[in-house]
Amino acid sequence: MPKLKTKSGAKKRFKLTGTGKVRSGQAGKQHGMIKRSRRQLRNQRGTTILSDQDARIVKKFLPYG
């Protein structure tokens, strides 16, 4: 049985936690920060956990975790 390939874009953008949840960077932080409120920027620091619906899609791209 051949090995499954991991999607290159997914391995750069997502990590799996120890319990199997999908961690990703915050959306809306690439550019245009001057338009965003200070409160929004504070809340977007660090990473976030994807919702179950989105995580199900990403896990197909990462077959071996």
C-alpha cells in the first residue's frame, strides 16, 4: 500500500495538538492593521483552535498528524 502525501500548504499552516485539535494562526492579521481596532488586534495575538467543521477538512490534508 503506498503512503499518503501530506498537502504542503497544510503542513505549513496547521499543527495538531496532543488531543487531536487543529491549531492555526489568527485570520485578519496580514496587513491593514491601522483599520482594525486595538481590541481586535489584542484578541488576535497568538494562535487559535479551528472549529470542528473546519478541523475535519484540515485533518484530511494531514493524514499522519
